[in-house]
Amino acid sequence: MAKLLILAGSILGIALLVVMAKYLWPSRSALSKEHALRRYTHENPDDKISQTIVSNDAGACLFLLEDSHYLGLVYLMGDRLTVRRIPRSDVSGALVNDNNIALTLNDFTMPQITFTLDSLSDRQVIAGLASDAILHAQNKEVQNA
């Protein structure tokens, strides 16, 4: 009988720890536009945002800034958010596949960010970032030659 009480108490204790962990450390499975905006402006309060693009899978949010030399990014990695201010010169290209656009960066910690977008205008904006970066790199090569 004592062993049965110890077993029941252990199971109850583990169940209580699981419930506490769920409420103390909730996991995020989606990133809303409002939450991404709040997190980005908390980290970069001086940046003025001109356009916001949120991926359909709610895993990434890209901010076009009034300072045209930088982009803002909030990216969901597991249950953590990564907030970055990326120089546009770090954008090296884009791979387009139907509604998916993979933005390639010159950053070994985050070499590629994939956006799933239904909006044609949002896809064109992100593809335009990549083409601007390629033109910028070509101009630098011409100046250095």
C-alpha cells in the first residue's frame, strides 16, 4: 500500500510540474504582426518602419525601414524570437519557389530566411530587395576595378 501511495504521489508531482511549466514558459508557435512590431521597436526604438511583411506561416516578420540602408527582422526560432537589424548590403539574393521566397544573407549565423507569402506585392518587395543587393554588389565591383 505504501508503494502505491508513493507511486501516486510521484505521478501527481510530475503532472503538477508539467502544468506549471506550461504556464510559466509558454511556447510560441506563431508570430503575430503586433507582437513582432512590439519586440522590434523595443530593441530598436529609433527605427521608423515604413512597411511590414509577415510570412503566412507566422515564422518571420520583415520590416522595411525609412532608413533605406537597413531592414528589420523578427524571426521565430523554436520558441524563441530573434530580433535583428540587417544592413541591406548583407542581402545577397533570393530563391523564389511558388509562394516561398528564401532571402539569402551574407551572415553565417542566419544564412537564409524563408517567407511564405500569398501576396504578390509582398513577394515582389522581397525579390526587389535581393535584386537591389545584386545591383549594389555589381556597382561596388565596378568601382573597385
